[in-house]
Amino acid sequence: MAEKLWGGRFSLSTHKLAEEFNASINFDRKLYRFDIKGSIAHVEMLAKQRIIVEDEARQIKDGLEKIEAEIEEGDFEFRDEDEDIHMAIEKRLHELIGPVAGKLHTARSRNDQVATDFRMYLRERVDEISECLRELMQVIVDKSREKIDVVMPGYTHLQTAQPVLFSQYAMAYFQMFKRDFLRFKDFRERMNECPLGAGALAGTTFDIDRDYTAERLGFDKPTSNSLDSVSDRDFALEFLSAASICGMHLSRISEEMVIFSSAEFAFLDLPDDFCTGSSIMPQKKNPDMPELIRGKTGRLYGNMISLFTTLKGLPLAYNKDMQEDKEPVFDSVETLISSLRIFTEMFAKMKLNEKKMAKAAGGGFSTATDLADYLVRKGMPFREAHNVVGKTVAYALSKNKGLEDLEMEEFRQFSRVIEGDIFEYVVVAKSVDSRKAKGGTAKSSVLQQIKEAEEFLT
Ligand code: ARG
């Protein structure tokens, strides 16, 4: 039993099956850099507090640095029997520097250690995600500025509703990704407290300096309660939730990329290098990237539900169930980063079929609301105007015409208040540009949104 770091009280060595089942080293090895950084800060603090002597701290630190280099160069052997990354590193430290390695774990437990490592890992990856979101927002803003005169149909129920600027459409997604960005920022601030020093659950009998280690590791301050420190995984849940919401946004815009690039819509052409062909149908260009991004949202949700379920009803403080926190988080980090990167580049490179969009913008009686508003301006109550326009649309449909194709006399069968100026109101450009109120689709309003977005990004 001597080979296990905790083997003292055991009379049987761990069953092979139990050992395999218990081991997290195959995935938590990702934490090695944070584990070593945390250990170095911890020994420096122990020396500063005279809990160990300077020379011991130096030997431990040198050993840890050597281990880091070994892992980076692929010279480190990861073994199931070492259980997790924390044990594997400490065991190797024993091999390298002998019994003094045993002093590293003074005033510390794996429970506060893993909570610290995991927060450091997530903090770093969230910064990467925020950078990806920033790039995506920038691409959306640039495209919106460049394509400010392109019109398209706006939909409700996926039925033509009212014409909008393409930029108004794109800037809707800017708002969603901005909220995602702020959500990540918000929980990152909340999670930036250091659990190191909470010990196994109750704190420690040694005179440690938690402010020192917190600061050395880039945290704003130490956590406040030892039981909470080792049992809290709210930060992981907040991350998985924010990632799910962001994935949901990506899935919605991806779905539209799939629909809008179909032959029936043909509003846009996705870049060839982000599409694939069919092994049997030579004409095909399949939008695999937006489809996959849409699909991967399922994993993000699954990971979130998985950890919520793991934590439900867990008593304080640490329980081994909590080792199940890492894989969902690792997977959501990689999934979200790759989805964001791919989407950003694809969106930047896609081509708009501006003529097709403009034509569709005028179809489906998209200016019917403008005709109703026209009647209201002439003094008719809106509900009556709605009815008059409904009848006009039914008539135009029966004649296979659009509103703009109707003759003056045809209009006037439905209301005598309609006059020659009606033709200005049923055209797409006028419809779009008259929605000038803040947040509307008029060019002036969209340019204002773009300006505010650019200010946000600088
Ligand atoms: N591998 C463990 C985890 O990820 C580390 C903490 C182990 N603590 C313990 N008391 N067994 O949760």
C-alpha cells in the first residue's frame, strides 16, 4: 500500500477496476499548468510564513518546474494508478527530490487544490472565449457597415412580414453576442476568488497567508468560507449556462445560414471552403459548418444539464461526485471556441445575393402594414385600416399582383381616402426608411446602432 500517497491506513491495494473507475488523470491532466503554478505559490507562502524553510521551498519549486518541462516535452508518464493530476505531480516530485517533497502538501488538501486549479483553468479559457466573441462582434459590425443599403424580408413565423435592412438583421445578432460577452465577463468577476487555504473542508491549523496566495495567483481575494470553498461549483454552472445561451444564439443564426443559402432562398452564398460536397449528388454544396454548429448546441445543453444533475442534492462539502465537473466543462470550452471561430470566419467570407434579397423584400405583401399606416394617417382607426388592407391583399392575390402593381381605381374600391401618394408608401425603400424611431430599421437608426457597437468594441 506504500505506493499510494494516502496508503497508510489500507491493508488491501486498490482493485484494478476501482482504480480505473476512480482515475481522472486522463482528463484532468489538462490542469497540470495551473496545478504547478498553484503549488509554487503555496510553497512560497509556506516559506514566507516560516512553516517550511527557504531551502526546502527552493527544492520543491525546482522540482515542480522540472516536472512542468517534462510534461510539456511529452516526457511525463501518466498512469491510472496515480489517480489524478495532483497525485501524479506530487508522486513525481518524490521521485525527483526525495522526502522533502512531502512538505508541499502541508496546510493543503486536494479539495482546495482542485477547486483552485479548476478556477484558474476556466478563467483563462473564458478570456479566450471573450476574445472570440469580440472578433465575431467586430465581423458583424464591419459587414453591417459595408452592406448598409441591402434590403431583405424580415420574417415572423418564417412568413414574410416587413422589409428590413440586412444590417438591421445582422445587428440583432450583435446584441445577442454582446449579452453573451457581458455574461461571461460578469461571472468571471464573481468567480475570481481563491479557494486555496480552505484545506479539506474546515480550514487549517497552520498560520498561512491566504491573501498572499490569492494575489500571487491573480485572484481578487480569498474565498470567505472553507466549506463553501471546496463544495462550490457555481462558477462551472454559470459557465455552462452562459455557453449554452451563446450556443443557442449561434444555432439560430446558423439555422438561418442553412435556410438562406438554399436554392429556394438563395440570399447568400457560403464560402466553398466551409462547405462540403455529396458523395453521390454532384450538384450539391452542403452547409455542413452551420449545420454542425447548430448540432453542437445539443452538447452544450447536455454538459450543462449533466453538471446541474451531478450537484443536485450533494451534501457539503467535497464529494467524489464532483470529479464529474471537469469533462462537461472541458468539452463545452472546446466546443464553443471552435464553433465561434468557424462561424466568424464563415460569416466574414459569405457573399450576399443582394438582388435576390431585394426582390424577396418586396414580395409577400411586405408593405401591407405601410398601407394600413397610410390609412391611419388619413384618419381611419387602425383596426378598420387593417381590415381594408386585408381585403386589398386578398384582391391583389386573386389577380396575381403585388400591392405596388395595383391601379389607382383598384385601390379606391377599398377606400375612398386612398390617393395618388399611396404609391410612395407601398415601396420597400420607403417602408424601410420610415422606421426611424430608435432601434428601427431605417438607415439612420441602423447607423446609430453600428456607431454604438463600434464604441463598445473600442
Ligand atoms: N480528482 C479529484 C477531483 O477532481 C481531486 C480531489 C480529490 N479529493 C478527494 N478528497 N478525494 O475532484
